[in-house]
Amino acid sequence: MEHPEQGTRQEAGFDLGALSRGELTKMQKAVRKAISTFEDRQKAETHAKVEAFA
């Protein structure tokens, strides 16, 4: 029987279930940072658009 999250684990091109806890934790930190910097870039872009419009 396939696990419900199996599809999600394979989408990235590798099996998250095969990674160690340490590897997953390292990846989690990297993803958090990527999300944070993405949000910062989005805010800066929005701010620049508002400034250009004003």
C-alpha cells in the first residue's frame, strides 16, 4: 500500500523518506530561509511599485 504523502515525497525529484533526520533538518532550515527571503523580495518589489506609482 502506498503512503498518501508518497507523491509529495517524489515531486522534488528525490525521496524525502530516504533522507536522514539531520538531512531533513538541514533542508527545513534552508527552506525556511528561502521562504523568508522570498517574502522580503516580494515586499521590496511591492514597495518599489507603490513608490513608482506615487
